[in-house]
Amino acid sequence: MFNKLHLLGIFALSLAAFAQTELIRDFKNDLSKLPQEKLSTEVFDQTSPSMKLDSTGIKSGQFVGHAFYVFKEAAQALRGKTIEFRVKTKHVAGNAALGGTFRVSTSPGNELRVTRSFSLNIPVGDQFQEQSATFTVPNLDNIAHVNVQLGFRQQGEEHNLWFIDEPQFRYAENSDSVQLPTDILGLSALIDKEPLVLVEDGKAKFSIVIAAAADPIAKLAAEELQLHCQLALGADIPMRQESENQAIGGPAIHVGGTTLVQKFALQPANLPPESWIIARTGENIILTGGDTPGANRNQALSTRGVATGTLYAAYEFLERIFGVRWYWPGNYGTVVPPATDIKITRLLQTGTPSYSTRGFLYSIPRDKEISTEDFIRWYRRNRIGSANGSSMANHSFNAWPKKFGATHPEYFALQVDGRRKTDEVAGGHVCLSNPEVLKETIREKLEYFEKNPDAGFSSVMPGDSFGLYKCICEDCQKPLQPERGPGGIASNLVWDFVNKVALGVAEKMPDRYITCCAYGEYRQRPDFPLAPNVAVTLCYSAQPRSDQISKNKWRAMLDEWRQTGAALYIWEYWNNSRYSRGVYGAPAVFPRHLQEFMRLDQGQVRGRALELSNIDGDGVSFPYWTDWIYDVLNIYVVSHLMNNINCDVEKLLDEYYPNFYGPAAEPMRQFHDELELAWTKGNYSDGWNWETCWVKTYPPEFVDRMMGLLRQSVQLCAGQEPYLKRAQKTLEGYLPFERNSFLFREKKSQTNVPEITVPQGTVKPQLDGRPDEEAWQKAAVISNFCDSYNIYEQKAITEMRFLVAEETLFVAISAKIPPERTEINWADDLGERDSLLWNRESAELFFVGQDKECYQFIVAPNGKIADFKWPAENMAAALKWDAQGLQFAVLRENNTTWTAEIAIPLSNLTFAKPPQDCDFIVNFARNHRFQDAQDKAWKWEQSCWLPTYGPFHSYDKFGKMRLSK
Ligand SMILES: [Zn+2]
């Protein structure tokens, strides 16, 4: 497909014999439908009729013409293609020159976006002559029509007459290649033989010019240009604004739609969104691009929402001509080389971003030295953003419980316990087969788009934990396909709903997209094609994946979804190197790997959004980006790749170290190179856990050497700003890496003995929630719970007791909470049975057999219990299992203590393959979620009886339970 599109539609005339290329549209049959006065049945080439362009009865100055159109889907199919208009013409009388114009319009508003003119003039003669012009249709969304207008302008009284026959559109030979610009601007560049001097001996020889009616985007672009040129020159650069119809002479840099730019028909409103042009013509430089008309300054500054091609033209110019780089946010992140002599000979460069959505999630950190505004400006300068708002999907029914819970319970998902899920736990879950839900969703989306005319996308996506809460009514069950496994069981159900909403919206607003993630139980494609205004967000993790297996997997996912015909976008998880217990604080640096991987989806995926980490080196989650220094090089490189997938990454990196770190260039390069090598060459066959992280990928001696390079860099920069500041900040940013490495070097303290022998009781304890009966005195006791790595400090205290009596296992739980933790998630807002209790204050029991057969019980202090049987093909199946005769009681004594008693009849805990040398393989866990009194962040302690040094469900790390007979 096309890599980087040159957006100038270009013509080339050819009188050579026509090659037989694929036909797009033949207009010959349509000619006979024209009004009589435009038809000629006497003069034609092969078959009657032909069309005539006749000046009879036309006043001087009027245009005589006709346009040939391709509309809607057929027009949209031409995006990015080079097409050919063929026609036979016969010049019968007069001197008026016949010309043609390619035009592309988009909806809504039938907005004219691109025009390119060409000449079809031939002398008066007897013969029809074959003529042809080619044109590259720009890569625009929502093309309403592509057309060619033919005609001439009548001058005076002279009779002008042309015959037109066999007009048709064809794909050009090699229609996927984009024609190079050779139009009027390009020709103008050829005429410029003498260099244009912009800077001589460190002195500026130019001014900056904006139009009389310059809009906020042009003004912002001009300000950015002025600011950086002034930094490069250490002197003021004048900015001049044209007065009405008054051009300003050069040497000048024209930004946006000045009179000069209009002369070339390159004003921002005429260019495709986000495209940019930088060109020299004579004594002037033109910086222009496709902007959203009427956008205000705040929109232009934000990274989501409007097209700012003119601003991009300014940044491209500053990068290419003045060598400006925006490596980091904030003042000391920008590199502006001093300018001494800058001469321009020929200059004509154009481009448009390789991805229409280029964004990040959790993109702003808290940094005392760098403001939010600095971060946003940094993203803008690296051309992060999109023309139509965010294309990334998210759960879309979360407001429904409040809105319809009381009035329309039938809208909501039917649950296993027979109630409708009208609460807000885990977002909104609706009945996707209820026609009223569909109608209401379409209405809601249309209303949203009417209120937000700039928004190109809106989500339709079920709530999170769909597997657990999805509707189990008969009509929602029918389309389920359990044979497709957990990734496709609900694909037909969910995507059919999304598709119907998209079709409903398209009836009124065909240019707006309905977007949904390929996620959870609907992450595989449905069995049917999707409407062209469905946008699919593919979720993918940034695990290192330069190996062939990972590449094949990604390709397979793309190929699968491409068949649906939907527009594809990627949501990439860039956080997973440091997102789970055991790997907190682990960096991932992979600038070279990026291009290799992005090339796999080149031309197939329209946008990317990268989710950054909001969990810090201590495992605390925040609503913002943490440890940003880890990702900053990746982001600099990926920003350039999202703009131009073919950019030279090695060149970016070669410039980066000397430019940014000066005297510390070498150790800093070594630091990043070695980190990248370690991360991309790591062996992740066992998954990404503390061992692959801190033993195999970043072993202690490696971390010591890396931190040594950072400390050496600080020393090398001593007394040299801004390099010292940058080196210090980098070192500081990587301290969590060192700290976490040390956590896993220390010798682990003794954990519990992994065996429990449960005594037979003679008396059953009374189930009142208070385990104080004498019966409990002889029970087996476990305590001393630790985190799953036995590393992080745990302040929640848990004790459990076990007793067997009358073929029933009795369990007593005593849970204490540190007194300073006053805000606890008590799970009070959860539903009846089998809720997501593990997210809140709770305790969990696991009884496992061979083959991973497992019974799980979770009890919460507000009197809720959940029980599951694993493995199950999906959550709903696991939920359906209920232990027979289960009894329990819970008591919340005060804010710092809760207790529970549970009785599980042993007849429930049976296995197809029981454990060989014990009754159950067991482990026990405590969940404690609290709001930190100081920083107000919600924190989570998950402690367990036996640490598993990885995911908790590692049954081989569990202990043994034997019941006394
Ligand atoms: Zn339903």
C-alpha cells in the first residue's frame, strides 16, 4: 500500500496508446441521458451520441462545462489510488482552451478538499483525439465524490465548440504508486537557480508572514517558528501580518493561507487533514498544511481533536532546516543548534502522518520541574494527535445503570441469580438482543455526534468483566459459540450489536465511526463482515516480540480482522514490563524494535494509542504516568515513526546522544543499547515474572553496570549545562530500577511450612462469625501471610483455622487491619453471590486436585461469599457452580478487625483426579485494598500463606492439606 502519501494530486498528460488497465467507471452510456442541447447524434467517435460543449447563447465570461462523478463507496475505494481520466475530444471551433479539473470532496458538507487542473487543449481539427490525465486521490476518510470537470470559459462573441466522447475513469498502471509532485509549485521550484539566503553570518535575512485573516492554527505555527528561530539566532525575528489583499514581499516565510499561498491554491482548507507542505518559491518559503477550519487555539494545542497540518509544516521546517529537536518535554528537553548560515536552493517536501491517530494513554506524569502544559506542547511538537478525536474504544454503557436502572430494568443483562444487572459494579452490562437497547444506543450515538461535530468516533462496547456479567437471556445465549473458546465465544453476539449500531448511525451520519475493542470474549473476529464505519481497536501487549512466533501471531490477528472490512486501530500496552507484582520498576527500552514491528501493520492499521504505565516502582497505581524517564526515548522514536513509518531510526539515535547528552553521549548510548538488547533478546517462554525479569533479563551485575553508566554520565557532565541536568534527571529516573533489583537480591526469609494437618473435631463450632468456641482451640492454625514474593512489607494480619467434623471442613478467618488505614474497600456496593470480591477486602481459599481442578471460595466482611469451580470454559460456567450445603457467617467487629466462619461439606470438594499424597493441594490469600491516608492513592495488599513467586495461580507452589480420619 502507500507509505507516506504525497498529497498533491498530480496530472500527467499522455498521447501514447492506452494500456488496458482496470476500468473504474465508463460514462459513455450516461451521455445519452444528457439534455438534448448537450448531445450530438451527428458527430461522435464510434457510437452515437457524443457530448458537446457549445458556447451558443452563452454570455462572455461564463463557463461552459460538464463534470463526471464517482460517488460514495466507489469514490472511497479510490483513496490513495492513482487514477486516470480518459477522454476523446474534437475541437471544432473557436480559441477557448479546454481544461479539466480533478476534484475530491468529503462529507459532511460536501466539502471540496483537493483540486488539480490540467489542460486538454488541442488545435481545431477533423479528428477525435485521445487524451488522458492521471491523479492521485488523497488518503482521506469520508470521500463523498471524486470528479473531473471539463470545460472552457467563453470570451466575447466567438463561437466555441468541442465534442467529448468516451469519457471514463480507470486505475492507472501501477495505481498503488503515488505520483511525484510536478505541478505548478514543483515547476516553480525548478526556476529557482540562485540560493535563497535565510541566515548569513548568524543574522536573519527573513521575516515571518501570516495572512490578514490568519486563524489560530496559523498564528500558533508562526509563533512556534518565531520562537525557535529566535533561539537559534539569539535575535528577534519580525512577524508581519498582511493587510487585506496586500501581499508582503520576501525574503519571507509564509505560514498558512497567505496571499502567496492562495495563489498556488494551497490554503489550509483545500488540503487533506494533517497533510503538510514546505516549499520554496522565489524569495519565499511556504509552510502550509491541512487544518480543521474554525479550530480555536486550545484545540490546536491539544493532542486530540483537530487537524493542524500548518503547525506540522512549521515543525517539519524547524527540524529539517534548523535542526531543532524536541527530545524531552520542558525547557531543557529541546535542542536548538545555533544557526550561522542557512541557504535554500530547491525545497519541496510534503507528507502526511503514517497513522491518522497517534496517541498515548496516561500521557502526563507528575513532575515538579515540568508542567502539564510542557508535556502537551512536547507531544504537539512531535506531532502526536489526530484530526478527528480519539478512535480508541472503551466500555460505553457505564452511565446506563443510573440513567435507566430504575425505569428500564429490562435493558440490563440477566444474571445467573435471575436479577437484572442494574448496579454499577464493573460498569454497565446490557441485554444486547433487546431491540429497545439497540434503538436507544443508536439514538444516544446520533445525539453525541450532533453535539460534537468534530468527533469522528464513538464507542459501543460492553462493560468490563463481560464474561462474568454478560446477559444470559435466551436470545443473548443463542449466538454464543463455546466451540471458539474464551476469545471468540461472544464475538458474533457483540459485533452484531456494534454493526447494527454503526448501520443505524450511518443512515444519518455515514462519516462517523462506531468503535469497539477486540477484547475479552469478543477479541476474535465475527463470522460476518462489518460495516465500513465500524472501527475496531485491537488490543496488543508490548512484550518483546522480535521473534518470528510473535510476529506471526500479530500478522494472523491483523489478517483475521482485515477480512471484516472494518477500519483497524491498535491499543498497545506499553506498561507491562513494570505492571505486575515482582516486576515493578522494570524498564523496557526498544527504539529499534519499534519500526520492525510497526512495518508488519503498515498500511493496514490507521491509528495507534500506546498505554503508558500508571503503576510506580513501589507497585502503587496513580491516575497518571509514572517513571516517565523510562519511556521517553521510545516515545521520541515512536512519534517519528507514527508520522513517517520509513524514517531513519538509526539516524535519529545517532543524533540523539551527542545532541542531548553532550560529553556523556557514549555511556548514555551504551546504557540504552544494552537495555534494548537485554529486553528484546530476553527469553519469555515462562512469562514475564520476577525471575525472567531480575534473574534472566536484568540480573544484578547487569543492573549495577547500567547504573554505573548513568553515574559516570553525571560525572562527565560536571559543570556543563544543560547536559548535567539531563544526566542527573536520567539517573534519578532510573533509581526505581536499581531499588527493585536489590529487593530480589536479598535472601528470602523463612516462609511457612507448606503442610497442614487438620484435626478431627468432636463438636461442630457454632457458625456465628465469631470463632471463639472451644472447638477452635484444637484446630490447625496458619498465619504469617506474606506477599506472593515474600518481599514487600505487608501490614494486614491474617490468621486461619481448620477443623473437620461430621464430614464438613470448618474454616475460621481472623483478619486485622492496621489502625492508620481507615478507608477500606468493604465491598458493600457489590451484588448478591459470586461478585468480584477479590477486588475488595476479602479472604480466599483454594482447594486443588491434579490437572488444575480447583475449588475457590472468597468471603468478604460485609457478608458476601463467592464460590467457583475451575477450570471452566468461561466465567459464567465457573459461577454456576455452587457448593451444596455451604454455610458461613461474617462479623465486622470494628474498623480494624473482621472475622468469619465457613462450613464446607466435604462432599463438594471432589476431584476427577485427587491429589496423590494428601487430600487437597491448598493455598490461602487475603485481599486488602485501602486508601493511603497520605497520598490518597488506592493501594492493594495481596498476601498469601505460601508465596508463589509469580502469578498466584501457580499450583505447583501450593502446599498440602491432610485431614485426620
Ligand atoms: Zn439478553
